[in-house]
Amino acid sequence: MKKRRSNLIAVIIISTILLTTICAFAISEIVNNVPTDVPAEFVVKNNGALKKLEKSKKKGEAVQNQVEYYAYFVSVLQPSKEEKNYIDGLIEAGCDVEALVKIFDFWRYTVEDIGIIEKVYEYKPYDLSVSYWVDEAFIDLHKKGEAVTEYGNLSVEQVKAYIAEGIDSEEICAADKMSRKGIKSTETILSEKKTGNSWYDIADEIYGIEPSKNDAMEFSDIKDPNEIIESVKLAKRANRPVKDVLREVVNGESSAKKNYDFKTEKTNEAKVSLKKQKLWDESAKKEKKKAVFGEEDLF
């Protein structure tokens, strides 16, 4: 009889513990209201920048565009912890997300201190679709002695002259992107191209690729400068030598496509996470804008 009573007491105790655990878990889920498969960086209640966007949305403000840019910043650009904290702080202080992300995307392949982002932000135009406002801000800051590298934009006349000499617009854009490392100016890059240098020969000095002799000969056959730029981007993200990525380009793979696929995948993952928390709402009316990330999506 005593044994049966002991067993019954044990069952009751175990059942009580299990019930308490289940209830605690259920209450936790209700309180947190966050699916367990949402990545930590996208848990709205723990992210000051996202909490600010959520608060603005509850006030009836249009924030979908801002949400998309923030998702792109975190999931695609993959800032370091320190970089993310810095940008998050500016967002929490009231800065526009789209403007900050465009500046960050330009800044991260320069040699400037991150603090320059706040200085560039002061140049933010009312209409963020205005072309090259970030470029112009960096140019002006250098003139004022507040930027390390000398930046520059080609005039309309210069662009027309290069096109007349056989340099197409894609090559001009690529030269502009390469120049932002501060090693060679756009004019110098295009001059070297006109004199017969391959895009790889030009890029090697800028990015420090350091290939073998055989690799250098093969890389010189890469005709699209954007494949070189995208390979630098891919190598940095994957923590691989640039020459290894370029070797794949020579073998018929496309770094540009790999980066596009990566951007699509990561943006979709962020979208799913934020939708679960009712912050991503594609049905909301978006601000008038051109294709997302089109202007400053350099690397």
C-alpha cells in the first residue's frame, strides 16, 4: 500500500513539474510574442532601431521603405557588431534609415573613419532619389579637409568624351567604383584602360590581389570590370582570397550572379522574420522611389 502511495505521489510531482514547465514556456511565448526561429538581430523587441520603426508604424507613418533598407543593411551588408551599433544609434536618434544605409554602403570600401557618416548625413537631400548626393558629400568633405581620400565625379562633357573614345557607360561606372578606394582616380583608371591595360591589371594595384604569374595571365582575359568588383565583394564576405574567386570567374562562374542570389536570399529571409512580427507589410503604401538599393549598392 505504501509503495503504491509513493508511486502516486511521484507521478503527481512529475506531472506538476511538467505542467509548470509547459505553462511557463507558453506564458513566455505569449509575453515575447516572437517565433523561436527569428534570428536575434531581427527580434523587434530587442532591437532599438526596429522598435523605433515599429513605433512609427503604429502612429500611422509609412515605414515599409525604411524596414526594407534596414533589413538589407543587416542581412546583406553584414556590418560588424560595432558598425551595426553605430548605425542603430543614429536610427534611434531619428536619422533616416535609407540615407544612412546608402552612406554606409559607400563608406565601407573607403579608408575613412566611420564617424564621417554623420558628416555625410548632413548633406542628405529632401528627395533621396537624387543621383550621387553621397558622392558629392564625400567630395565636398575632402575639399574642407574632413575626408582622407580625394573623391571626384566626372562632368557630363567628360563622360561624353570617354564614350566617344570607345569607353562604355558600364566601364565608366566601374572606374568610378574602383576609384573610391583612394588608390587611383577615375581619370587615371580610364586613361590606363585606353592605353591598353586590362581591367585586371588596373584592379590588381587597387585591391592587392597578388596572383600567381599564370593566374595574372588568365585574369587579364576578364572583360567585364564589374565581375572583378563583384569578386572583391564576394571574397570579403566569404573570407576568401580574391584570386580564388577570380579563378572561378575565369572558369565560367559569375560573381555578380552569386552576389545577386545572396542578396535575394538574405532579403527574403529577413522579410519572413519581420513579417512574423508584423513589421514587414508589403501592402502598405510605399514612398515614391526608384529600385531599392540601385544607386549606392556598390559592393
